[in-house]
Amino acid sequence: MKFRLVTTSDGSASLHADDLDERFHNPAGAYLEARQNYALPALALLKSQGRLDRDDETLHLLDACFGLGYNTYAFLQALRFERHATHPKISHLKVTAIELDDEPLSLVPQILSQPCFASIKDDEQSDATPRLDLDIKQEDLRKSVQELLPNSLDLIFHDAFSPRKMQHLWTKEIFDRYFAALRPGGALFTYATANAVKGGLLAAGFTLYKTAAVGTKPPALMAYKPADADLDASFELVSIDLSKPKSLIPFKDPSLSADRQDIEKRRIEEQALLDPK
Ligand SMILES: C[S@@+](CC[C@H](N)C(=O)[O-])C[C@H]1O[C@@H](n2cnc3c(N)ncnc32)[C@H](O)[C@@H]1O
């Protein structure tokens, strides 16, 4: 794929995928988006669950579509800052990162040399915790999800290109694998709010909550795997318009190998069956 470096409005660097005509980030800011849609709501969830107070805790994160790595590094930075502020005891952040293309990966050192990540650079010289244990798998996400172990993850960051262009990365079958892989009380974070995405996440068993609205986008999503204990009341549920069931029909790909045009076509056919007029 052909990529072009761009600068977003908060001054942080990003990429544009020319073949797809897709941006890597919200034009309001790559760093801003990583913090608002991924790092801060994930931190808020952990705090509300008392997860920052447990001794020697290791957190397990799947960073799906890692790209330039903003979401993992913004989250690591937020956890470390929190540690300075309130001494949480998390010792390790174990990240499995999935990324198909090597070009964004080759730019990660450049991304980390920006002023917004200065604290990460400083931490390299110290024994800052949590320590990052990063395992980058350069492969198709649809293969990776088939290898996830049940109840093995605390958090998922899902940051694929838009569902308009990449239907195969927003299917119910991927969300089903995610749901099984998360522990109860775990959650997935994503920027996308298309009804096909919400419908797929709901069908997989998630409960949907709002996170921040970045730039001109609507509030983003936290898809939560219910647990015995109730979720803190500060999280706001997404209201779902059940009077339009057609729009909530998810993208489906039972073999996890269909091409995106076929997935789109299948959804349109299913919508027509629901309302043949
Ligand atoms: C929106 S960008 C991700 C931005 C990234 N989270 C960051 O902070 O820079 C989408 C990424 O998905 C990757 N990608 C595209 N198809 C993929 C696939 N089938 N499996 C895994 N990664 C894929 C692209 O190479 C691109 O890096």
C-alpha cells in the first residue's frame, strides 16, 4: 500500500493511505485521538474497577491495527503518569500488536521522537513502570483473531480503516472472537460508530457505552463485556434506535476470508429480506 506522511491539527504526525483514500487518524489530531478514544477511557474503566490498586498486576492488551503505535504508547504514557500521581501497582503492560504492513511499523521510532511522547523517551533511561512487553505480529487480523485464547485479554483497541472501505475487519465473526477473548469486565475501544459496527458488537454480546467525541466525529465507543459487578454509573450507555433494525444488520464473514465486496453484498441482501419493499 502507498502511504504519505501528513501532520494533524494537534501537530502530531500521521499517514494517509493513498490507494484507499483513508486517513490513519482523525484530522483533529493523531495523538489527541489516541488519548481520547483509547488511552483515557481504558484508564477510566480500569480505575472504576479498582484494577490500578492490585499488587503486581499485568494488563493484557490487544492492539488491533497497530499502525504507527499511537494507541499503545498513549495508553502506556497515561498509565505511567497515573502511577506518578497515585502510585498504582501495575507492573507490566503486555501488548499483542497486529499490523499487516511494514511501512507504518518502520516509522514508529520517528513517532516516538515527537514532543508528545517525550516522557516515553525519558522513561527508557529509568525503571519506569509499568514495563512494556510488546509483541508485534505482522499478519492479517482475521488470522490473529482465530488464535486468541478465551478470557485472556483485559482490553482491545480496534483501529482498522473505516468500515465503509474495510468491511472484512468489522464483522460479527471478529467481534465474536474478541468477546470470547476478553475477560468479563474487559472492553474494546474503537472510533467507529457506524450502525453495522454497533449491530455487530451488540450481536456478539457487548454492551455499548459512549466515549469522547474527537474533532467533528460523534462520541466514540467502548464495547463492554458484562461482568458480575455493575459498571460504574459514570459511563453513558449508547442509545440504540431499535425502530431501524435494517441499519443494525452487521457485516458477516463466517469463513473469515470473504472479500469486502461480497461481505457488503451479503449485508444488502439480508437487509432486503428484512424489508422486501
Ligand atoms: C487506521 S490505521 C491504524 C492507526 C494506528 N492505530 C496508529 O495509531 O497509527 C489502520 C491500520 O490497519 C492496518 N491494516 C490494514 N489491513 C489490515 C489487516 N487485514 N490486518 C491487520 N492490519 C491491517 C493498516 O496497515 C494500518 O496500519
